Amino acid sequence: MALADAGALLRNENGIATVVSILKKRFGDNAQTGKSIREQHAHTTSYVPNQAPDLVVFAESAEDVQEVVRLCGEWQVPVIPFGTGTSLEGQVNAPAGGVSIDLSRMNRILKVYSEDLNVVIEPGVTRKELNEYLRDTGLFFPIDPGANASLGGMAATRASGTNAVRYGTMRENVLALKSVMPDGRLITTSKRVKKTSAGYDLTRLLIGSEGTLGIITELTLKLYGIPQAISGGICAFPDLESACNAVIETIQMGIPVARIELVNQLEMQAMIAYSKLDYEPAPYLFLEFHGSETSVAEQAELFGEIAAANGGGEFKWTANAEEREKLWSARHNSYFACMTLAPGKQSLSTDVCVPISRLAECIVATEKDIEKSGLIAPIVGHAGDGNFHVLVLFDEKDANEIEKVEAFVERLNLRAIAMDGTCTGEHGIGQGKIKFLRAELGGAVDVMEAIKRAIDPGNIMNPGKILRL
Amino acid sequence: MALADAGALLRNENGIATVVSILKKRFGDNAQTGKSIREQHAHTTSYVPNQAPDLVVFAESAEDVQEVVRLCGEWQVPVIPFGTGTSLEGQVNAPAGGVSIDLSRMNRILKVYSEDLNVVIEPGVTRKELNEYLRDTGLFFPIDPGANASLGGMAATRASGTNAVRYGTMRENVLALKSVMPDGRLITTSKRVKKTSAGYDLTRLLIGSEGTLGIITELTLKLYGIPQAISGGICAFPDLESACNAVIETIQMGIPVARIELVNQLEMQAMIAYSKLDYEPAPYLFLEFHGSETSVAEQAELFGEIAAANGGGEFKWTANAEEREKLWSARHNSYFACMTLAPGKQSLSTDVCVPISRLAECIVATEKDIEKSGLIAPIVGHAGDGNFHVLVLFDEKDANEIEKVEAFVERLNLRAIAMDGTCTGEHGIGQGKIKFLRAELGGAVDVMEAIKRAIDPGNIMNPGKILRL
């Protein structure tokens, strides 16, 4: 299959056999070689073909991770960290085989520092587990990439999602990491402080490195007080451009929206049908405001004025939790809603991000491109950040359609890059976007390669991801 | 002189002579070897002894920087980037001689993107110049380290200051950089987007690298709308601990304070005398709120309640610009106020940062330490971030006092590190804090060294800073 096939890398058969045999003895039931479990560890929500590892080790401690990494280093065998397998660009594939280290059992919440608004956790904790645990403290962790991903994986792919417009991404919300490096040593990248000027920012270097530089074994995350009040609502617009202009003005006026999501007409049609919403199909903005009661009311009113000035329909907002939940649950179910547009088809979720001043132009051109290509591909966007997703539906047995999808994805990425944008706002490079990274950043990729070679000279950490090494 | 003397590194006399001769011919009046200009380029607001470069080149373009770097690379001669010389830990010293590249003439504001809330500038633009330029756009750049530093230098030292509690530091406010790397190549670290997951975060790697990995030649910075309303005020507390508790509660309640500064009693005495303020000496908090008129009033009232609950005096706040200016100008002049505490003495400004839950403990222990040491050393802090400064006054001709100061600074840094803190919240490592970096982060420093060696194998970029290489 052609679509995003990164190709297999050379396998070190001898090394792999040795390591598998040693680790099976050492880890017993925590080391699994069954086909289905191996395939599951390469199977993600991605369109990228499955490349299973040779062994899955369920790590229970940083020491376990160190032991596996040291052994793999000695035998030059690839190590691929695994959280929940929700990455979208083939990040957990094993193109040269090797050992998948499953971190889901390292899921302890080690310490909540309420006064400092931070928490220390193991990497296998998922975002929902963390928020469940925090519920009684009045604190929460805002980053929400949709999937109930592990926080280690979210850091490794620099994830974000709907709340990023207000709270930032994983880049802004991780204070410190512990990481097992390719030589097996465990490092601490920073102390538990809000800011520091002490040396190179290894925290940020590991965030977004997709397991190619080290395996995160502990995270210190920022927390936020649960807002006193939350209000939200949705608003229809006559066209995408007006909706984008409303977003730009909202951001520019400094209204601290917690969420401002754009849904195109096709996507809205699917959501109306799937979630039985009583709305007319049109481009919509979904909004949420966090703050005091006065503040959320003020924010909603200000946004209402901006929407009206941009030709938007009536902005009905509510502080009623149940009504809000219904709307956001429709938004969160948009993936399933879309799938009903073409039952039986496979989906490819891709993301790009542009400066918001170019968002309308980029989305409108993309909508036209979709129409011209004859594809079914609804669009949703984290509009306040200039980030949007296209969910392309295609028949994986139709070579002609696959070719069309590939060409469309390439045009989309190059279009975003040409508009001062990036080929990925939040999904990462993985295997699927390696060629676009070079198109986007040119010679900077050589510097990334130099760093990778210096930190991982044996290229054992998640090889074949981000860089062509 | 013993205090923070980093020692001279080996000089490559032959290489230096060759490079100086070539560059003088090539750059004419833009290449200066006069003693006073050379000394001025190593003279900073630092206590670290002056180590002058052999030549100062005034660069006017990235191409100039590339040319100098390439030549220095060929001859293995150190290159030290220079902005305004306001760094505090010896960052612009030339311990092995070499070429200082003065970037102050690269001070063009290249493009303001109002709709996207960002701006592209050259590195020599100072923060005041930028805000002056932006005045009519309704936008501003909030990071304010006190000194009117160049924005390139602020990025290189990961600077922050009073507004960081609300707006973050340079780490959070730089979207992309252009940088001349040690091999002379010019790279772009990121596109002009609010978020991206495209490869390693070279932007953050360069921020805080203090010119040891590359020379920043262009920055894309985030901007913010000038708040509709600003209010502020100050509040006395019976002791430091109550003041710190008021800070913790303010942050924990999610009040989005723009500034929350702690001033200890000695510092306040000096400020009262110097700026003729009508207040009683005590520990004080200085506050500023940004937002809508409703919001700043609400924030100030909420803070007033918190202050009262923590034994604070009356919180008199005002939205009157003149009254606010007077207070903040007193805060900004605190350095000069302090100097009057011991006329004729030299000053050492040092900074540490701890989790705010440890701030009271750390400052109280530090006050006691100062008293016991018989030093004059007032304290001011960016309390909302757990970051504070001690300005130690000492007689540079008194060996005994210098020894006392050195021992005090060492205890202060180790105390902060032992409290989960960092040896520098915003001044950087430079030459002065190299030994504390290792105490703070241990083996992570080896990873920093590996990165430095990979990117700058000839060790020509600002050698002798951050790392012992």
C-alpha cells in the first residue's frame, strides 16, 4: 500500500533475537511476543500501515526502562516507547523491528503540589485519569487532544487540542521531565519551578521529540484552578471567512476564550445528523469561556457583538452545564459523525497550522481542493490557534483514491507551509510527515539530525521517526 | 580578584591575530580594536571581572554575522554576541579573547502582523524601542527584565521580569528565530505559528543558550493587546510569610495578576527614602491588574480580601495612571535606592527561583543568613513566580568581605536548589553560575555538553559560558 508507507528499515536480526530472548527471561509475563499484542502496539488511530515490534515489555518503573534501553543499546536494537497508541502519524511503528516499551503500567500520580499548582506523575497516566484524581482538589489539567492519551505520549508529541488557545500546549504546561536517555542514564531536565534560566532547555527539547531522544519516565505538569464559572455556546456564520474574521477579532481584543472551534458546513451536517442537533447546516464556531461569573458573561457578550458585526447568527450562550456538555460532546464525537458520511471507508486525519490571518484563505482553498478532488473530507479547526484538521475518507482498496488522497495531503501541507504555516500543529511528524518537515524547515533539519546523532549515536531510539536517519 | 572569577581560557593568539587583521580590512570602521570600546563590550552590570574581546565588529546584517562566524570557525577564534551589555553573570566576557559581534545596529522592526498578534524584528531592537514603535497599534510586548535590554539578548538569556507571572517569559513569547550557527549557516527554527509539532524545538533550545549554540539574527515575538484597563496598588504585611501566603492564595484562586512583586523591609526602607514614598517600612506586595474595567476592579477586590485574611494592611488600589507610575517607578528604581544603603560599595545582583510554596521559607532563611553574615543585601522578588533577587553590597577591595559574599551566594544557591528550586530564574548561568548548574541538574549537564559539542565542535561560540568546555 502506497499511502504514507515509510518503508521498512534494515533489521538487525541477530541483535533482536538476542535481546528478545534475554528480556523474555528477565521480565517473564511482562515481556510479550504474541502476534496480536505486538500488532496492537503498532496499531494506532493512524492511516500509516502497521509495523509491529518483535517484543512488548510492560515497564513498571524507570529502572525497568533503563534496563531495556541499556540492553538494546548494547545490541543495537530499536526501542519504541508506547503510551495508549493514539498517535496519528505512525509514531509507535517499528519499521526496523525491536522492542516496544509499554508505559501504561507506570501510571501513578506521585504528588500533587496544590499550593504550587503542579503535579508529578508517571508517563502512563492518561489525561482523564489525572483530572479524575484531581477532582476534589479544585484543580485541573487543561490540555485535551481529544483522545484519552497518556500524558507521557502527549508530551512526546507536543500535543494540544481545544483548550490550547487559552492554556497553551504541552510545550507550555510541562515544568520538568525525567527521561531515560539512549545510554540508559536517567536525567532530570529541570527543577519544579515556574521559570528557570539554568542551561539548555532539555525539557522543551524532549517535548515533541517523539521518543527519538529519550523515554519520558516522569513529568511535572502545571495545574490550574477549576474556573468558578464556565459558559459556552455556538454561532452560525454565512461563510468560513466571516467565521475566521470573528475569531481574529476575538483573539485580537484579548478575550480570553477557553475554546474557539471552527466547524465547516460538511462537518456540521454530519454532526447534526449524528448527534441529533437542532441546527441548520452552516459553518459554525463553538465557544467556551472560563472565569468568574461576571467575566464569563462579559466575554460571551463581547463575543456576541463581534459575531454580529461579522454577519454571524444569534449567539446563544449558556452557563448550564448540561446544555454545554451536549454541544461539546457533539464536537468530540465529530470523528464518528464524519465516519457516517461514507460508511465502510477508512479515514486519514491530518493537521496543519497557519497564522490566523491566513486561516480563512487556507481553509477556503482547502475546501475547494477537496471539492475538485472529489474527496469526502470534513474540516474542524482549533481556530484561535490557526490549527485545523481534515478527515479524509477513502477506500483503502482503491489505488486510484489512495493516489488522490496522497496528492491532496501533499498539496494541503505545502499550502500551509507557503502561508507561513507548519505541516503539523499537534499531531507530530512520525513517519507520515518526514518529507514535509524538510520542506518546512530546510537546513534546521540538519541541526536536528546533529542533535539526534549526538544524543543517540546508535540510533536505537524510535528510529525512522521525525528524521531520515 | 576572587569573586566569581571564571579564569581565563587558553588564547589562540595566532588565529586571533589573523582574524582581527582580516576583519579590520573587511569591515573598516565597523571593526574596532580600541581599548575602551573593547572593555565596554565586556563591561556589564555584572560583578564578574571584565575580560575584553580583541575586536568588536558592528554587524549590520545576518550576512555580516555569517561572514564573521565562518572566518572565526576557520581560525578557531571565539565569537561573543553582544546586545546592550546588561547581562548579569558575565555572559559577554571574552575569557579566551576573540571577536565580539555587536548586534545593536541590527535594530529594524521588520513587520508587525497585527491580526496574528506577532512581530518580526532584528535582535538589536530593545524592548522599549519595540513598545514605542507599537504604541499606535494598540499592541505591546510585555516581557520586562528591568533593563532596556535588546530582544536578541533577552531571548538568549531566557529573560523575564515583573510581568512574567501573567505573560510568561521569553520561553513562552518567542515563536521563531533565525540564527547563524557555528558553521556559518543561517537556519529558521520554526514558522510564524502559535503552535507546531514539527520536529525538535530548536526555538526553545536557542532561547537560554546564551550565544553558545548560535547567534540570533531575527526573532518572531508574540504581542498582546494593550489592556483596556490597568489598576494597581501596594499592600503592607506584618511579615514575609504572610505576604507569601497572600501571593500563593492569589495565584491559586486564578486571579490573573499582571504583576505581584515582593519587597522586603530593608528594600522598602531604601525605596521610601530614595523615592520619597509616604509609607511605613514593612514587607510589601506591589500589584498590577490588566483587563476590562470590570475585571480589574474585581481582581483588586478579590486580592484585597486575600490580603486582609493574611493580616495585610489596607489595599489601596487605583486605576489612576500617574499614581501607578509613581509606585512602579519606585520599584524600578529599587536598584539605585539600594545603592544608597552603602554609598561607594559595589553590588552583586543574584537570583534564584523556588516553587512558591517554598518562597517564604527560602526568603526568611536568606534574610537570617544575611543578618548573620553581617551583609547589606535587600531582597525583591517576582513573588508570583517564586523568583527573587538579592542585591549584595560589598567593598571590592575588602578580601574578607568578598569571601563572605561568595560564601553567602553559594549558600543561597544551594538553599534554593535544595528546596526544589533553580540557581537562576532569569539571569542565566554565564560564567558566574557554572558550578551551581551541575549542582542543580547533575547528569543532564552531560547531555547539554553533548549537544554543544555536536552543534559547535570547534567550541567557538561564546566559550566558557554555561558549560565547562
